[in-house]
Amino acid sequence: MYLRPISRRKDGKRHVYWQLVRSVRCGRRVRQETVAYLGELNAKERVQASSLALKFSGRADQPRLFDPPLPDVAKIRIGKVGMENSRNFGDVWLGLTLWRVLKLDELCEELLPEGREDIPWATMAAVLVIARLCEPSSELHIAEDWYKRTALQEILGLPPEKVNDDRLYRALDQLLPHKEKIEAHLKTRLGELFKLEYDLLLYDVTSTYFEGLAEKNEQAMRGYSRDNRGDCKQVCIALVVTREGLPLGYEVFDGNTVDVTTVEHIVGTMEKRFGLSGRVWCMDRGMCSAKNIAWLQRTGRKYIIGAPKSELKKWQQSLAQTQDWETVRDGLEVKRQASPDGTEVFILCRSADRREKEKAMHDRFAQRIREGLEKIAKACARKKQDPLTIAQRVGRLKGLNSRAAGLFHVTIDTRPGGAARVTWREVDGWRAWSELSDGVLPPSQQCRRLERRGPLAHLYPTHRGRGRISHPQKRPAHPPHLAPKARAGPGPHPRLLSCLRPVENPRPTLPPSRPRRRTEKSIRRATTNRPRRRCAAYQKRHRDPQTLRHPAHRTPGHPPPTPRTRTPTTTRNPQNVVKTFESRSSKINHLQI
């Protein structure tokens, strides 16, 4: 048995009636007989009628895997249905689930017991963490916009008027004293969930800046900014992560802290917090210094640290050899070389993708320099040019294209008439070294004891969107004796003193003068675009400066102007004066850049 719909049109409306039908075989034919007329049925009644038909036919009504439940249908007018006060549910529900899986709710309830506060600090901590996961923004944005658009007010039972920026900032103040306990709990819990190994730790330093003056923040200072905002105060954040990218711990340093001075503090702090074990510290070349290498070797720690790019010159012969290169993955090869004293192992890396990229960059910069030099040479041939001015133009051109500046040897000399002449040639040795070193990353220094463990397994791509290799950061090299300590005193970075002097020592300004009274005539004169007419005698005096000294053109009653006399200046110590340029063109005969 089954249900069959019958459509009828009555009074201009379409009606659907249902009847219960069974199949009957008559010889070689099968016909349908109507068992009962059921009339108009909704979705729920149709499901019940189908179940009743199965019982009449003697078959068991066994539910299938994907049978829908009995629907509860109501007829509505779609044109008059609207949506109000919608909530985002999926992302905050997932964040709250992760919060509970990591057992951070139990930890916060233990560390932050309920007191006299209106809202528990553990609940506010959950709001902060979920907001950072779903929509990273400021605490003010969380209170005024984000929280009102989420379903957390129904899930946590926390009304929106109780969430404000002051309560969120106070929650951060309550969490900060328990930083070490939270880090230890996360390390243990993540290790249980994902079976993490902490044998390889990656360490780096970044910075974040403040738009305001940050006068009450003792650590906010001016220093090297990774965001190109040297005009703003900043703090440096040191982060230690595992090979999977999960954070292990962090520390905040003063804004003028140099990366190389933080290694001993971070390594000692992490080992004191999480215990001593056979870990390998992986750092970039910003942490490399003779003092740090000596300290790591003296204390018996294992490390892989990026060496300066200038170290490539020492391995020129090894780079030219084609044997002993191991393929880590497609396009990336490595080679291990022992140091002369045998205490370290240098890992040389070269990438095919990076080789093509650097070659294209060098060709582009070299073409710019050629076009610029040809333009300067044409200017010298067309018109007499000052050799010093030409030298400045050449220096500016090579400075803007410094990646290929070493390829060109430029000579500036003077012609018999004193005009400048520019000639250049390409340096063959630079081109050969460029072809050899293109695509080669700076070598990595490795302690000798890591050679048995196969450190090549730690070399893997970090970001496939950046040419499939991690690009080295451009950081200024600070001499060890000039680098500030990890906890420097107040004040800006010494390199920025000249830039900060106008801000920190402002000049006194004069009080504003009283505004001049403007009449209708002065306004009309200021808004008129026609040229101002002058008398013929006035124009004549201005055309001929000699008439100003003639007695006939002086105003009666005024004495003649006194001539200005200049007193010759004498040098107190003439023998110590060094003449830099006696002449702009005659004394410069040959200049090489």
C-alpha cells in the first residue's frame, strides 16, 4: 500500500487530496484499488498514514538509517517573515568547546576563585580567549561590538551590559600574575592531547608599537621597529614555539632591546620553568654572536643558529663543489661542513626557487643602473656638467639599486674644458660570485654533538606562499660592545637620538598674535585675481636697481641709507683648518666610484 495525491481545483483554488491505494494483480496485469480516501493531509499526517499502510500490509515498520523524524510543519507566509537580533553561534561554540577541552575553565576557577566581583574572572577570561580566537581585536571593540553579535550571552548567561572595556582590562590584570602556571598547564595538556615532543624549540623576537606616548609604560621605548614605525615607542616580545608551531612561553623586553642580548635570559628561563633536557635551540642569525656561541658551547647546550651572510665567502670552494649535497625535498639541497677547529658543523643550504628569484632581482637592478648611467653619460655629452654633481648622481643611483651596485665600476674624469665624463665597466668577479651564491641561504652553525642525530630532518618549509623558503630577515648588525643589555635603562635607542630630539625637547613657541582686523576693502583686494597696478616711476625703479641710489629718486625728508660694510673674519687657528674642496671642477681630475 502507498499514498497517492489527487489534485482538484475548486472555487479558483487548488486542493490536494490523498487516498490509500493498494496494487492488485489480475492475470498478467496489475491494477490499483482505492482502499480509503484520507482527504487533505499535512506532512506529519502523511508520515503517519504511510506507517499505518505498512501495518495493514503485514510488513514491519523498521526505521531506516536516514529516515527523517516526524516533521512538525506549520504554514507561514514567507513574505511577512523577518529576522531580528541574529547571533553568531558556530565559532564561539567551537571556541568554548576548545576552552573546556584544554581544561582552562577548571584552571581559571582554581587560580581565580570567586570573590565579591559581580562577574567571575574565569568567565571574563573565557570571553577574552574566545574573542582572540574568533575575531582578534581590542577590548573596546569586544565590549561595544563583537560580544553583542555572538551567542555567548545565551551560552554563558552573561548579559552584554556587564561586558565593558574596564572589566576586560581588569581580567587581564588578574591573569598576568599566573602566567607561568598557565604556560605549564598548557604544555602538559597539549602534550597529552597531541603527544608533542619538546626536543626542538624555535625562538625569535618581534615587536609591537604604541600610537600614544605610553608614559606610564616603563618598558615602552624606541628601538629597531619591525613594522617600520621608528617614530613610535614599542616593546619587544620573545616567543618560544615547538616544531609544530605551538607556543611554549613568551617574555616581554624593553623596546630598545637587541635580539642578540636575549638568548641567555630566554634559554635560562625556559629551562628553569620546564626543566633541563636534551633540547635543541633553533634561532636565526639575529641571535648569532661570538659571546652567545661561546656560552652555548661552554654550558653544553645543543643549538642550530643562523650564521651571518658574510660567512658564505669562507665556503666558496665548498659551494662550487657538486658532490656531498643531500636533497631534503624538491628544489632544496643541504651540505654539511665541519669547522676548522672541529667544534661545530656548518649546514649549507641552496634552493632552486630562490636562485631564480635572486637572479631576476639582480638582472632588474642591473638594468636600472645601466639605464641610469646611460642617461647620465648623455647629459654629460650634451652639456658641461660639474664632476661633483655627477658623482652625487651616480652614488644616488647605486644606492637605490644596491643589490647590483657591486657589478659596476664607474669612473668620473674631466675633459680638457673642465666638463665631466662618465665611463663604466662590469666587474667579472662579482658576476661569478653572484651566480655561485644565488639561492644559497646563510649557513647555519650547529654543535658537533648534533651530527649523530641527523639534524637535516629539522629543515622543512615554514611558509609555502613565500617562494617555498623562509626568507632571512634584514636586521642591522650591532657590535657586541655597543649592544644594550636585555634590561636597558630609560631613554631612546642611541641611533634615534637625532630623530627624537625635536619631539622630546620641543622649542618654545611665541604666543599667538592678535588677529588683524579685516575690512571690506582688504577682503575684496585679497579675493581679486587681477594683477596689482603700479605707477610707472615705481616700475622703473624696480627695473633699474641703479636708480635706487640716485638722489633724485629718494623721498624728501629721509636721510640717505648708510652703506653696509663687512668686517673680515679671522680664523683663530688657521693651521688646523683643512680645505675639503678648493674648486668645484678644476681640482677634480679623476674620481672612481
